[in-house]
Amino acid sequence: MSNNVQLKQLAERSRSVANTIVKHDLPLIERNLEQIEKQSRKLADKVVKPGEAPERKAPYFLANIGIDGDKLTQDVKSISVLGAFEPRAILLDTDVERYLDHKHQQTITSIIKDGYTQTDNEYNALFDCCLSSEWDKTKRKVFEEFGQHITMRSTELPSSAGGSVFRSQFSPSASLSSSFRASTSKPSYITSGERRISFKNESTLQLNQRHLVYFDVVVKLNNARLAKIEYGIINEFHNAARKISLDYGRKVVQCWRALASIVGESNVIDGSFKRNPLKQRQFAPAYQAPTFDTAYKSLCFDLINGAKRYLEESYREWSTAYVNSFRNEAMLGGQPSAVNMARAVLRAIHRPNGGIPTTGLRMVENIPVWGHIFILVRQGYYKEALEVAKGYENVLPRQDLQFVTYFERLPSHDRQKLVAEMKQWNPLTFQDKDPYKFIMYQIVAQLEELPQKPSIESFLPTSEDFMWIRLMCVREIEPVVGAPNDTLSLDSLQKAIRNLGPSHFNHGGKDTMQYFRALLLTAQFERTDFTEDAVHFAIALAYYGLLKIPEKGEAMALLVEVGDRMVPYLNFNTLLCQYARSLAKGNAPSTAFQYLILLYLQGNPLTEAGRYQIELCHEYIRQLIYDTEAFNELGKMREYMSLMFIDNEDEFTETIINTLARQCVEDGKFKAARSLYELTQNFEEIIVLLNKMLAEYIWISIRGVIMQPETAKELDPQEISRILKGYEHIGIRKISQNRLKDSHTLLSLVDFVELYKKQDFVRAVSIIQQIELFPFEDDISIIQQKASAIEAFDDQLKNCIPELLHITMRCIYAYYQQLKDHMAKGTPGIMRKYMDESVTLQRKARALVTFAGVLSSDIYHKLHELDVQMR
């Protein structure tokens, strides 16, 4: 009874376990013993009994889709799975030796797995990096090819264009004074003209003229650098620009004059300094320093003073011409001193008929007192202006008696006192007062604008006048925290010029260089327009180290703005390369080279960025030669290798010629590579190259690829054979005999492939045997020797080996079939001969099959099928 109870409990427990394991998504099928026995017998009837043949429907079905079922069955039976399912031995806790061995195996497995994962990740990362880099280079070339200029803003200098953020155009600033807008809206008296001339509208003859006059200066500059002597590049560009005809040329000349004054390049005759020479990259250390650095600020003030000198010198020239235009009114007299010239200018400006009325001006002997001081200051005669001011002290009102003291020297505390007094002036009492007085007080106090904003536009009629007074009022280089709001900084002035933009300065296209000159005068060298003339201005600035250039010159953008202050960096590399490319397209590679070696101005083997620049310049030079195939120019280029940071001819050969030759080989430009190697008499590499060309031809012929005419011309085996015979005829000792032997082997393989394509199987078999590339004797030592020899082949020929083996086997098979046909029709004597040849062919086929098995299983199966058919 107790047993029955226990069995019932066990059954209940079993059901409960089954219920927890089995999901009841489908209904359970319940069968009794009779049904289970009946189903078991049906299954037993389907089992193949010993001695019975299995059903053959499955192999036929698989054969229809190309699967050999019998072979798969044999392969499965040959697999031993006993070792894979060996039961693991229980590892006792006290078995330290086996535990350590187990941990050792686990560690090795983990290291292999981790290494595989790390390698896979590194490969993917490298692949993505290379892909991104190649895409950036391709994208940059496309943009450069179409001449697209991109401006980029970034918080840091980019190494490539991938992290660029394109900026929008500047919007005009509402904070600019109305006097600035009004005074700069009038045309310049320096480069006045009515005709609109732009770079794109000029004729080809004019462009060629401009290019030639500049190119001569570039060549002289490079020769001077080669001789390590100083060269007055700006003055020479200025003299060259004077040869450019039309009004546009005169405007460019003014820009060169301005830059020479800004930089301080003077005393230059025919490019040579007579005294105070400026050295190459002289200003680079200070100009590249941080904006808060004392050296940078000092340099900026020097540049501002140079800009003022240019504007003052130009005003003196204008004054002379203006006085000559109104000689009777001006009454200069026979003593044209600076003081008398200033009086004459004032008489002409305020002449009775057509001049500016003198109403409200303080006059002494019909000369405006404040105007006399202003004209002298405007012309740059500061000492004379001070002496004149002292002479007028007795006629000045009481409130202006301190002016002479302030004009001579104005300490900071006195300036604050003066500015406070000026702010207390009553605007109503100054409606008809002297504008010259307001201008002089603004200059002395160095105010951005007068508090009362009087009307002074008539007395500052041109853009140059207002540029000059703004430069006179600059007190700081960049805004200083805690400085008064009326303090004008160079940075603020630069932003004001940019906000106005070229449309404001160029007066509807009448003076296309006016905005360009305004950027130069405010030391915005990196923001100049991108025209042919701007290229040469950039060259001059880069020569003296007055350009900020990205450390990674491969960035696509021409202008890169960095940080919150938007510090500009000009991509000198891209700018110059675009211009050089345009010259190279005009079949002037030597001219383009003269421009490209200027890129080495930024090179420095002692810094990482400098070394990168040198390598990049090497790449540009190679690309120029690659695109133009101007190999005959390499001799002239070699003369400038010291400018390219190349020490000797061997280094030049390796860096430029051999590297370029390898690139040509990689790109399939074999004839170009051969021409480069011939320049250096590197005949060994030429033979290697010819072998590559023959291997390439064999590969293409085997694949049946239709070659383009250019490729067919490059890979002409007859031309290659002629070249090889020429080298053998002159008996060049530098050529390895093994290389020549390989060449003859490849030429024979070319003949073999051609005979195969013509279905001349008998001759094809004869040639392949003479080559001795493959073993035709079933000797394992010979087969191993041939297999080892193939490992030393070049990749191109090695890739052809499987196909050559297959072709050889097909030739033997076709030859064998021809013999069988002859035996079916021939006499007993002839049949005996054919039978011997057939046996020989079978023996050769078996040797090839064995050889293929050593090399590759894939080709083995192809050859094995043909070998089976020959048995």
C-alpha cells in the first residue's frame, strides 16, 4: 500500500516538473501503448538494412543544383568527431598542476581572442582614417580644380578639412559712426578712375603680360635665396607692376607702395639693399607670437606707423598736384617749404571761387590757424606742426592754451583730464566752430570719435583721410579689459573695415583695389582678396614672415579663423598651388616650379610642423612633374635643391625622382617611370619595371580584359623586347643577369599565351617546356624546387601562376585530344608514335597535377578534372 502511495506521489511530482518545463503553446498528443508500437514499426521499416542499397533520389536531386552528394557523404564519413566530444575529466581542487595548466590554456586562448579583437579594431580604425584622408585629398583636389574658395572658422587649427565649420558673410555693424560711412564713400584721390577692371574681364594678352613681369621677379627672388643674400621683393614687385598698362596697373602700384612703407622696405635698387636690409622671415618670430606678447604689439605699432607714412607721403604728392592745379589761388611763391606748402594747400582748398567757405574758421592772415596745423600733421611734418602751433599760441583763445602742451606730450592722466573736458563741451556752441580744431583735438586725445560728433566730412573728403585719422587714433592693439570705451584698438578698426566690406570701398567697381589696400593698411594680410595680384602680395608677406599660416597646410579652406577672436590664418599652400596649377596647364611647368619652391619658406627641419611642410612641398613638386611629365626639367630643379632642404644629389634622386617613379608604377604609368629611372641611370630598376609591365600584360591577356589604347601602348611587349635588346647591346654592367633571365622568361610566356589564344597547342606546349617554369617530370624533389622558386616571383607574375598552370594543362589536354583523333585515323606505325606521345603527355599532366596540389587546392581540382579525362 505504501509503495502505491509513493508511486502516485512520484507521478504527481513528475507531472509538476513537466508542467514547469514544457510550454503548452500546442496541445499535447497522448498515445496508448498500441499506437506507440505501431508508429515505432513504421519508423523501423524506413531504416536501410545491411546489404540493401540506399534510395538514390537525394543524390539526383542534389546533382541538379551542382552538388556532388556522394563526395559530400565521403567527406562527412572521413571526419572523426571522437576527439571533439571527449568527456572532460573532473579537475580536483587539490590538483594544482592541472589547475595551472588549465589556467595557462585559458590565458593563451584569451590573449589570442583579445589580440584578434584588437587587431580587428585597429584595422577598422586605420581603414576609416585612410579612407577619410584619401577622401579629403580627393575633395580638396576637386575644389582646387574648379577654383572654389572656402572660408572656414574653427576653434583650433585643423589638420584636415574634416573638422571645418563654414562661416557666413559679415553683416554691417550698426555701431560705426556716420562720419566713417560718409567720409569713406567718396572716391580716392590716389587711384581715381572711372573704368571698372577686374581680373576675369582682362584679355589673355593682359594676363600673360602681368604674369611675365611678376615671374621675372620670382626667379630673381629664388636665385637670391639660393645665394643667401637679401632681396627687396616688394620694391621689385612694385617696379614690375609699373609695367602693367591700364588704370588697374596704377592701382596695383599704389598697393605695392603701401606695403613697402608698411613693412619698412626702403633703399632698394634692382632688388639689392643699399643699407638697412630686411632679412628673409625677419618678422616671423614677433608676428607668430601671441597677441598679448610685447614683441607682437611692438611689431603691430611699427606696421601702423608704416601705414601712416604711406598715407602721409601720398597726401604730400596729392598736395603738390593740387597746388599746381590752382597756382594763382595757392600763391606758393619761391620758397616751397613744408610750412609754405601747407599755406598754399589751404589757400587752394578755401579759394574764393569753388572752394570750401572759411565761415567759422579761426583765421590769421587769411590762413586757418587750426587748418595750418592739421595740414602739416596730415603731411607727416609733426615737428613743423608743433613749431607752427607754438607760433599761434598768442592768437588762441584761453580754453585752448593747453593744446600746445598736450600736442607736444600727453601723459595718460592728462589725456583723461582732456577727454573729460571735451565731453563737457556744449554741442550747441560748436555748430559753426572750426572743424580743423575738432580734428586736431581728436588726434591729440586719440579718440575713436568726438563726443559731439561734429560735421567734419568736408575736411576729410577721401577714404585715405579717414583711414589716416583712424590709424592716428589707435592706442591699443587689442581691446584691454578696464580700458575706457573711447579707446580705439587695432582689432576694433580691423573689424570696422571688414564690416563695411569691399562693396563700400570699391565705389561700385570704379576702384577694385581700394578695399584690398584698406586691408593692407590695417595689417589684415591674411584677408586679402584671392586674385593673381594677391598671390604675389602673399609671396612678399610670406618672405618676410608676415603671414599666419595653418600648421597643417593641407586644409581645404583658404581662410581659417581660429578662436573666439577669429584670428585669421591664410592657407598659403593652397593659394600658391592653385596659381601654380594654372601655370602648369599653360605648358609652363618650370614657371610653376619657381612658385612652388616658395612654399619651402615655411619649412623648418627643427619643428614637427616645419618638417610636415617640407614633406608636403616635396609632394607638390612630385605632383607637378607627375601631371606635366616635365622630366627634362628635373635637371634645372636639381639646382634649387638647397631651397628644398635637400642636402645632396642622392637625396634629391630618392626624394623626388625615385619616389615619383614608384608612384607612376603604382598608377600604371610605366613609360613615365622608365623615363624617370633613365634620368638616374638606374637600369636595375628599369629591368624590374619592364618585368612588371610584362607580367601585367600577361595577366591582362589571360583574363581576356580589353585594354584601352593608352594601356595597350604602355604594355606593348614588342616595344619592351626592343628596349631589352638595346640594353643588352650596349652591355650595361649594372644590370643583373638574373633580372635579364626573368625578362626573357616573361617574353616567352607572352609568346606562350598568344599561341594558346591562337589555339596552336603543340607549339605552346613546346615553349612552356623550354621556359622550365613548371615541372613536367613526376619527381617530388623537382616539384618542390619549382614550387620554392615561384615564391620568389613578383606579385604580378605570382598571381598569374594558377592561370598559367590551367592554360598549360588545357594545352596538354588539347594536344592529347588531337593525338587521339590522329590515332583513330592513322596506320599502325603512326599509331605507335602517337601512343608514345600520348603517354608522355599523360605523364606531364600528372606532374602538373602534383605540382598544383603543392601550390593550391583550387587549381588542383581544375587540373585534376582534365587529368582524369586523359586517363
